[in-house]
Amino acid sequence: MLYGGTDGAGWEARGTAPPRRPHKYSIPHHSLCCADLRRCNPRGLIKSKVMGAVAGFDMQKVRTRVSEWRSPLKSKVMRYMMDEYIKMIIQGIIQGLTEFLPVSSSGHLSVAQHFMNVEDAGMLTSVVLHLGTLVAVFAAFWGRIWGMVKEFFLSIADIFRGRFRWKGMNDNRRMMCAVIIATLLLVPFALVKDFFTNPASDSDIIFEGCAFIFTSIVLMLSDSCVKGMKTGKDIRVRDALTVGMFQVFALFPGVSRSGSTVSAGLFCGLARDTAVAFSFILGIPAILGSAVLEAKDLIGTDVQMNVPVLAVGAVTAAVVGFACIKLVQVIIKHDKFKIFGIYTLLLGLACIGTGIYETVTGTRLTIM
């Protein structure tokens, strides 16, 4: 029997559409419930489970778990970066202080690297620190340096014109010539620089201690010598050669370049301010040449450059170096070089004692 009628034609007589035959799994409308819908509709079941999972998803717990995983890694990276910055700042301070204070920058860097357990600061680091100290010299003596540069080109012109005379030179030209003579004396020894630096390349600091004591003796002798009155225009060739020879001794780590050259100038009778200016300006070609030679060795090597860390070191060396130049100018006018002589003497004895202790016990003292 058809649904909706007894004879199968009721729906045609009424003019209506034939009713749909109920599905064998159909449930009467009045008895439907959520559970029934889930049983009858698999797609709805999946959707409901997904929505339930999303509703129960705690994003804060996920963030906590991720942060717990990242925190140790991030802390290790930050600790490593801070250690690098701290080490570079320390080396920049040491370079700026000891390059111009008469206490030997190379010796202090060697001792600092020994106690910080850094065998080699790296050529790139050394180049950057030296360039920072060069900035300090130019800033402190810019007026005189610019005058010497102009006199250099004027002297070349006078040579071609046949007007160049050693007598009658002004202050800047005479000092410019003295710097050239002293630098030329250094060149052949700089080519065999390894001969001077190899004794300090071992793991002890006894050699540096002996060099510090040598620096102390030179400083104490210069502080007790008679005050000279020579200015830049009074510098002779013999004076330039004497200062240049003391600069050669400073190739040994632990022998102060500035202390040796300033003392040599005082031995030659130069005035205090003239000896300081001559010594620090003489350091420009020496420091620049050393940086160029080290930079040459970097060519073709796979060097990792951490620019922010290197920049911090260069700025630190420049600022500290400028302050130290001004300090030396004040100290030498009051004949207080013996302060540095006492300091280098005590430091030398301490280095020798530490080196002997480490050799006997077989242990290395470090602070980092």
C-alpha cells in the first residue's frame, strides 16, 4: 500500500507531490537527540570531536612548554655573547691603557690572555685594537700631525727644487724628519718580528716578567735624569737614532714602547712635552705597520668577524687611549714616571713568581 493513501491515487486526486518513502534508518522527529544525530551522522561526529579538542586546547601551556625548552638555549647564547663582549672590553681597556702608559701593552695583553685562558686573541682582534689606539693618537695630536703632513709634501717639493736644508727647519719639519729616521731604523727588525715575540708565545709568563723589570729600570733612570730644553726644531739625527733604537727593544713583549721612547728622548735632552709628542707620533707608523702586517696574514683565511664585538673593542681602546695620553702629559711634567717604574717592577716580580709556581706545580692559574 502506498504511503499517503489506500489506492495509490490519493495524492494525484489532491494535486500534491507524492510523499517521500521513509528510509529504513530514519527516526521519528520527536525522538531525535544529540546522541542520535552523532550516531546517524559520522561527519557531525568528527566535527564535534574536533571542536571539543579545540575547546580544550590551552595555548598558554604550549607557550610555557616552548619557553621552557628555549630558555636554556637562549640563556647559553646570551651568556656566550656577554662573555665575548666582556673579554673584548677588557682587552680594549688594556690596549688603550698600556699602549700609551709606559707599562707595555703587548706584555699586559699577553698576561691578561694567560689568566683569561685565551692563548691567542687573534690577529683580527689585534688589528682592530691597534686601529682604535691610532684614532686616539690622531685625536690628541691632530694639530701637530697635520702640520707634519703638510711639511712632508713641502719637503718633497723643496728636494726637487734643490732648496731642502737640514739647518733652519721649523719645528714640524724637523720632527717629521726625525720620525722618518727612527722608523727606518725599525723596519729591518720588524721583518724578523717573530724573533722578538716567540719567547712570549709559550704558556708561562716568566719572560714577560723579566721584560717588565727592564722597563722599570729604564723609567726610573729617565725620571732622575737632568731636564732637557730641546724642542722639535732642536732634534738631531743622533737623537732620532737613539729613540729609534729604544723602539726596537720594545718589540719584546713586556718592554713598553712609549716608556722606552719617551725615556730615550729624555736621555737625549728633549723637553718633557716634546719627548711625549715625539714618542706618541713615532708610534703611528709602528702601530699602523704592525696592523698592516697582521691584516696581510688574514688574507685568504676563513676568519669569523663579529662586527659588534670588534667595534666595542675598538671604541673602548680609542676612548681609554685618548684619556691615557692626556694623563701621561700631566704626569711627565711633574716628574712622576717613577710611579710606573714601581708598578712595572712589582708586576714583573709577580709574573716571575707566578710563572715559577705554575712550572713547579704544573697548574695554570686562570680567572675566567
